[in-house]
Amino acid sequence: FAIGADHTIVYRIDGGEGTVAHELVHVIVFNQLPTTPTWFEEALASNFEEYRIENGEIAGLFRLDHWRMNFMRENQQEAGPFDIDSLPPIGDIARRNQRLVMMFKEEAPVRETTFSFPELDQVTAKMFVMFLQEKGKLRSVVHALGHQDLESRFETQLTTIRESVGDDYERQWRIWLDRKLRQAGAKTIFTENRIRK
């Protein structure tokens, strides 16, 4: 886990360097990108669990057999096809995973989260971040989401994404994911005409 205010991460040595990279992203976000939405922060951290360095830049790796990918497979069977049709829309993930500002009697407002991050939401959001990375839009989206006056409502988050990627971002990233999985030799369940905006 990460303690952003103390610039500290705590991990088990057998967790591997992926755990360190994941938690390090949380510390960076806390200190440098304070308004990043919870769902996007977790996706960003997951993206860098496995990474490569290219031209002095760090990039998350796409790997078919990463443990998170099993949550995307039909019936979560390791040998099953990847069910793109059943993945939740990005807007639904943003809506479900908002931070709320709570008031406790006369104390100052406390930022508290009702965030519960089902595995399918997390791997879906991670794949969306990988799509943004490959499209060359990740840096601009991260900067926009992480430097607002206050953490935005999900509608504003989606507007930020639309402005960077286009109104059909949902369609674009699902088509990208289907292509990426097939290039890696996987079977998919994907019906392009079922995509909602």
C-alpha cells in the first residue's frame, strides 16, 4: 500500500517489482496529480505493474497472461475467450467510483471514498489507459484529470476524455482491445454494433 502524504510505500518483498511500481504511481499521483479520479488512478497504477522503457519514457506493457486479464475472460476461465461485450462502459466505471465529500458534525469536510473496485472494473479501466497510452493521449488526459480545482464529477471526467479522444472513445477503445487481443492470438467475443456511447 501507499502513504502518499509520507512519500512511502509498504510492500512484501515477494510481491515483486510490479507491486512496487503500482504503489509508486499512487504516491506520485497523490503528490503531483491530486485531483485524479479514483478509478483512473487505480487504472494508471495497474498499467505500470509491468512496463518497458522506450526513448527515456516509461510505458505499461500489454501481456495476455497477466493475472488481471483473467477477469475479462468469459466465465473467468483461463482458456476462455475474452468477452469484450460484457465489459462495463467507462462512464459507468467513473460513475460507480466517485469520491464523496462527507461532513462529520462540526469537523472540517473529509474526503472519503465509497470506492469499491470490482476486478472487472479495474481491468477494463486498465485496458482503457493502455489504449490512451498507445494512442498518444495518456499524458494529456492524466494532466487534465490531475490538475483541476477539485476532483471532477464523472460527467466532467468523460468530457475531458471526449475532448482528447473523441465522442466515440468507447467504440474506439473496444475496437482497439479486440484488435490487440487477436494480434496476441486470443479469441474474443465482440459485437461492434452493441457499443453504446
